[in-house]
Amino acid sequence: MKITTAAVLINAAMWLGVSAAVITAIVSTGSTAALWFFIIPLFGTVSIKQTEKSKNDKEG
């Protein structure tokens, strides 16, 4: 599995889990105060930074 695929799966699982929890909280309490929990995935999102080698970079 490529690292980018893993990052996408991790992010999707995190957002889906938080979304399910927030929807459940809104339905059970009737209050939209649970929407603040969407801040959690914003801080924990996995990102991959890809860099390209330039011609000036020395290899090996």
C-alpha cells in the first residue's frame, strides 16, 4: 500500500468516525453544540508532503 493511500484511508476513517459521533450527538440531544467536535479532525489530519528532486541535488 502506498503512503498516500494510507493517508487517505486514515483521514477518511477519522472524518467518518467524528461525523457519526456528531450526528448521533445532535440527534440524541437536539442541540447543534456538538458541531464543535469537527475541529478535532482538522488538527489531526494526516498530510503527505511530496518533494521533487531538482537537477542541482546530488544523488547518492
